[in-house]
Amino acid sequence: MNKRWMTGAVLTILLALLALGGCATDRRSSKLRDTLTAYGAAVRWGSFDQARAFLDPKYLEKHPLTHLEMERYHQVRVSEYDDGSGPIPVDDTTVRQIVRIGLINVNTQAQRTIIDRQTWTYDPVKNHWWLESGLPDITPGH
């Protein structure tokens, strides 16, 4: 009887651990959805200053955005933000997403489309998804 009780207790603990692991995955997925939605909204509305807050601090350390680069974002209006089929998992903490962004130059009214290849990484300590690939490259010809 004691052995049966021990087996049941071990099984219960294992199931609880599996459930907790599933909860962590669900929280991470939910956080990713919320992050991608908020980032997409910031870009759609042309709020690149807000979008900058999604950049991984380590990325910003290596690639600080200059005043000129930020001013370029103020020269365009976003007419489209299409994230297609959404993020594609690379591993448990990294996803990639390809987004088509329509831009209109505010001075010339010329419209063009760019492709933004995003890489997002999850920080389990901060429970936060960070954009590692930088803001969209809106330089003409890229």
C-alpha cells in the first residue's frame, strides 16, 4: 500500500510540473501576442519613437539610433503593416516574422513597400520579448 501511495504521489508531482511548464509556455505565447500587437500598432501609427522601446537593449548598445535615423522615420507615413501568417518559431525563445510595410514619403507622396524581417527573443528573467533585428530599414533601395 505504501508503494502504491508513493507511486501516486510521484505521478501527481510529475503531472503538476508538466502543467506548470505548460503554463509558462502559455504565458510566453500570450506575452508574444501582446508584444507583437503593440509593436505592430506603434509602427502602423508611425510611432517609431514608441517602436524603439521594443528594441533589445543589447542591440541598442551595439547599434545606437542616431538623430538622423530617427528623423528619417518622421519623413514617412505607414500605409500598410501586413504580418502575413505571423511569427514562426525558431526555438523556445526565438521567433521570426516577415512583415510587409507600405510607406508614403510625406514630402513627395511617393509610395513604396518594404519587407521587414524581424527576429524576436524572449527574456525569461524579465518575462519580456525583445526585437533583436532593429527597426524597419526604410532607406530607399533596401
